[in-house]
Amino acid sequence: MEPSSVFFLKILRMLAGKYSMGYTFEELTKFVTAVPNISKFTDNIAAERENQAKLLDALVLMNSEGYIFLNSDTDQSLITIKGLIAVNNKILWN
């Protein structure tokens, strides 16, 4: 898994790219987390579950901080204005 600040920006950039529609948790998991190639199938499942848990923790934190809106009914995440401002500031500094 990536450091939290890079992970945070990756989520915000993805959500900013699809501003009006957002992403479901499953879609975000596919794009944001990278499960390393492991020879054993059970290890791969364990790594995927760990990545999903970390992603969910990050989404809940970002929701509570006001960067995204996490809709628990539809399992969809949308970026907020605060999130868009955070992405644009980071892009300008890089």
C-alpha cells in the first residue's frame, strides 16, 4: 500500500476526473489499490482484503474531513469543492 498522502491524492484525483458521477467502492478498489503478484491464491485474497480495509478507512476519514461525500446507500463516493481545491493546490505545487 502507498503512503497515506499519495493514497489520499490518488483518490481525490480519480474522483475529480469523474466529478459529477463519482465512483463506487468496487471501482475505487480496482483503480487505487494494487495487489502485488503473489503465488498463493489465499495470500492474494488476504492482501486484497487488507487493501479494501485501508481504502475504506481512507474514504471514511476523507468524508469526515469534508473532502468527499460518501453515500452509504449507493456505495458511491463524490468529491466536494474542498476536495477539488485540495487537488488543484497539490497539482500546482508539483
